[in-house]
Amino acid sequence: MTTIARIILAPRERQVIEGLCDGSTLSSVAQALKIREGTAAGYLKLAKRRLYGVSDTAAAIAVGFATEAIDRPNLLDCAGLHVPLEQRQLVPFVARGMRSAQMATELKRPVNIVRRDGRDLMSNLGARNPAHIVTRAWQYQLLAAEQVISWLR
């Protein structure tokens, strides 16, 4: 197993990223932290820079979990979970912050099929947005630190 150094975020950076893990909007996270949305956006930007310079929130959460910069979520029982292979294949791409067109190119599939599979993945995982897909994928062990670390190198 390849390891990388743990990243230490400032307390507010960490609170903002962790607040987004459950699919909440930046606005609701800012409200919960009693800060302005612009201030929360600033903390998010700083956190993304520290988390290997990712530009996407889903990627920041994936890197945060992999490097233990944020608390990893509790694992869930995947006994009743049904996620077909086509949807599972999207998880690492979502975790990297890729858009549907990029995923379609990588997977050599039509973009409309990738979009449909992405919607179905979100539904099957009970996720609200791509950032929440990353959290749910982690909880159901569809995404692991090794996968994330492999694309950081």
C-alpha cells in the first residue's frame, strides 16, 4: 500500500469541507457555522489548495478522506446495496471531479449513457450531489484511500 503524508487543515477549512460531505450546500454550511457564504467559500478555496490543489469539491472530499485531513465517515452495511458495474465505474471519476463528458471519453461510452448512470448512481447511493456520492461511496467501500492516492502521485 502506498501512503502519503497526512494533510492538516485549519479548523475552519476542515469544518467547511466536513460540512459539505453530507451533500449540504455551501450556503447551509456557512449558515451552520455562523459565517458568511463568501467567507466559507474562501475557506473552501484554501482547503482545496492544501488538498493537492484540487478544483472540485468532490475531489477535495476524496483527498480529505484519503489523507485523513477530515474525519472518515462511518462505514455502512452494503448488504442491500445494488450498484451495477457501469455505475461503480463512475465512482473514481466522480471522486476526481470529472464531468460527464470527461468520464464518457475515458470509458468510451456515449455521454448521455454516462449521465444516466451518474443519476442512477446518485439515486442508488442516496446521495444529493457529487460530493455526497464520494462520502456514500466511501461509506459503502466503493472508494478507498489507495484509489485516491494512486491518482495523486
